[in-house]
Amino acid sequence: MNQKSLLEDIKNLGGLVTIAVVIVQVFFSKTNILITARLVISLVWISLIPGYGLLLTWRERLTFLEYSVLAAFVGASVTGILSYHLGLIGVNLSSQPILLPLILLMIGIAIEWKVKKHETANPSHR
């Protein structure tokens, strides 16, 4: 993933968040817009961002909408499963909403870096 496509994805993600805030605000019209924005951003942080990181190797093969939907499902699933199991083994639940998406994003970036490194070392393995 190059810098140009990353900036394009950030711009698209910002538009997606803006549209989601407007849609949620329509349903919760008596709620302050800042509370609605915080709700949407927290859902994006918990589900979409980890999925985005974990699916980086498939980014070039999918459109942004397909990638976003798939990333939301994968991110929510993996975050939920990991959070449940970490809670079972006694890891503090108060830090998980902040740390889990970051850890999953870093794992996805590491996998993407490893795949790109392998592809440049062995160009015939595409």
C-alpha cells in the first residue's frame, strides 16, 4: 500500500464516518451531535480500524466499500473474540477498548510488511 492510496482511504473513511454520523443523528435527533459523533467514532475504532489493519493484504483486490464492509465484520469479530478470551484469563477490561484495536492494527501492518517483503524477494510467488 503506497502513500497515495493510504491518503485516499483516509479521505474515504472520513466521508464514511461523516455519513454515519448524519444517519445516526437522524435516528437520535434529540441527542447532541458531539455525543453522536463520539458513538460513531468509537464504533469505527472498535470494529473498522482493526479489520482494516488485519485485511491490508487484500486491499488492492477490493473496492473501498467492499473492503470497509468486510473490515467492519472481521474487526468486530476478532475484537469481540479476543476481548472475551482476554477477560477470561484475567486481563483488565478497562484498557482493552484502547489497546486491542491498536494491537490488531499493528499485527495487520506487520503481516502486510512481511507479505510485501516476501513478494519483493520472490517476485514469481504472486
